[in-house]
Amino acid sequence: MGETDTDAADQFDARVAAPQLAERAPGLWRRYRRLPRNVFAISLVSLLNDASSEIIYPLLPLFLAGALGASPRVIGLIEGGAESVSSFLKLFAGYVSDKEGRRKKLVVLGYGLASFARPLLAFARVWPQAFVIRLADRVGKGIRTAPRDAMIADAARVEQRGLAFGFHRAMDHAGAIIGPLLSFALLIWFAADRNAPTHAEYTRIFLCASVPALAAMLVVIFFVREPHVTHTLTQAPPRFSLRGYDANFKRFLVLVALFTLSNSSDAFLLLRARDAGIAAITIPLLWAALHVSKVVSSLIGGDLSDRVGRKKLIIAGWLLYAAVYAGFAFVSTAAAAWALFLIYGIYFGLCEGVEKALVADLVRPEQRGTAFGLYNLAFSVTVWPASLLMGMMWTWRGPRIAFLLSAVLGTLAAALLGLLVRGGAQAQTAQQAA
């Protein structure tokens, strides 16, 4: 059987160096306009879904701590546990999408579950109820994420891959700008005391989050198309294991897990911002500003990874992350907290979409769903311990030591990535020579 377009693209990736791609590439705007329609549709779904989620998220730590009486340790349990469950499910969903060759139904199911569960936070009266609802929301995320990322990788050519994932992350973060701005407006509208909303006022705000969630469901059902990627008959069927993946990819997964141990829930950053003097009424604006930084850096970072290499950008992003967390260890003014949040957004642009593009570079097309699941599993192994560790260190030794420990772990992971992992084209060349 002849080679597929995706197979040819992977071979092209090994033959053409990044500088050669940069010389022939059109302008950035034209490169974005040439992305496949499915990438645009999936990205719009993420924008709407994130707008819904981010109406709630910047207020969630304040809701848990103020209205439900949760301690920093409990907040770490809730957020870390929810994200960990989500990441474990991504492995199963990715494997199923590879095995069945169909990804859209899992994407629809995942968005549907999250859209139903998320507004139920409005009715939580104690923190265990909020924990269960957050788990249900994140279960939906776990079901949809790996198949969705595989759909993006299936749709985009290899020389567009960083651009496609960067655009998707930018749209996701654009939703995370819209959400906090809506949250701020709703807080102004509903809350009598805007620095200390009541439980009933939080309820009204959280229920409003169901509107963009419904819009996201309509887009994913009617506009996202099932990708058609043909694989050769000689390829082995997908396996629910690490067999078939080379040592380079496995080392990358280990280092993702190590870095994630430093990457606790952003709820702690919001608590630190509050301690530095940022009022509750401006927390949604701070969160929106963070996502403006994420949008701009994601649009630039994805394109840069296609040109200069993904590994370099990931190392730079991890080191920047470590520097920001070191800054949060000593932050004492609202102005410094604002500056750190804006710089923190650049880390996401350098790493989020680029890491996913590197995963797609390192594996065969028919492995992508499972590979993205394994990538998220590596994340899940330490994401809950990371938040638990931050919460316990915060309670035991204070926030300064907790943030400095995270900075040290992030720096260590970046150094080991530079030493132990080959980049995408370099890895494929080594595989062909083997």
C-alpha cells in the first residue's frame, strides 16, 4: 500500500532542517490562514469551553476558602486530585481512539460531561461536594483531551504542527481571557460586597457559566469533523503499553513527570497574589491578563518551534517557570504579583503547545492517541503530589520555602531535558539510522 500524507510528512520532518523551513515559510498571518478547518473548529470549541470554565476558576479558591472554609491543604487535595484523575483518563481515551480509529465521539462525550457538571458547583455547600463536582468536570476533560490533540495532529502537516498546536492553545487562552472578564462583570452585577461575595452570589455567577458551555457543545457536534488517516497494513495494532515507543520518548515522559512535580495548581498563585495585596475584585482581571500573555506567547511560540526546534523552547520555558516561582517566593507587592503573572504567561506559550507538537514528532501517526495519553499520564503521576506538596510545605514552612522548592525542581528538569532527550527531527534521524 502506498504511503499516506501523514507518513510522507513524518519522513519530510526527518529530511528538512528547521532553518530551511524558515527560509521558505510565508508570513505568520498567512501560515495561520492555511491551517486546516478542523483545527479552527476544535480551537473554537476550546475557546468557548474555556470561557465557561474560567468564569468559575479564578473565583474557585476564594469560594473554597471563603464560602466553604477549605484550608490550603484541602485546596491542594481538590485541585491536584481533580487534575490527576483527568490525566489518568487521558491515557485510556487516547488508546481507545487509536484502537477504534474514531476520535470525535470521545471528544463530544468529554465536553458534554464537563458542560453538565461544571455549573453544579453553584449548589455545593461543603468542600467534599465541590471536590466531587470538580472530579466530574475533570473526568470530562480526561475523556476528550488526548483524542482532541490527536485530531489536531492528524489534521496538520508536520511543518504546521507547532503552529496548529500553538493556535489551539492561543484560542484556549483567549477563552480564558473572556471567562474572567465575564466573571468580573458578573461579580460587579451580583455581589453587594465585591471583596467578599456570599454563597448565594457565587451560585448565580457559577450558573452563568453554563451558557458558553452549551455553545461549545453545539460547535463540537455540528462543525468538528472526524479525521480520516489511513495507516499501512504492516503497522502493528495500538498497544496499551510503552512497548513500541523508543527510549528517547520514554525519557521525555519521565522528565515531564519530574517537571510536573514542581507545577502545582495555579490556585496557590492566586492565593499568593491575594497575600501580596491584590483585592478579590481584581483577581478575575489578573487572571484575564495572565491569559492575554498566554495568547500572544502561544501564537509566537508555536511558530518558533517549527523554525528553531521544539526542545530549545521547552527548556527555555521550564527555566522561565522556575524563575517565576522563585519570584513568587519573595513577592510582597501587588505590582510585583501582576508582573510575575504576565511573565508566567510566557512559559505557557513556550511549552504547552510545543510539548504536544514534540510528542507528535516522536511517535508514528497511529500511535498518537495513546502517545498523548501517555504524555498526560506522565503529567498525572506527579500533578496531585505537586499540589499536595505545595499545600503541605505552605502549611509547614510557609509559602516562600514552598515556591523555592518548586523552582529548584523545575530547574533540575530543564537541565536533564537538555542532556537526555533528542529533539523531534534529530530523534527521527537516529531511528532511521538504527
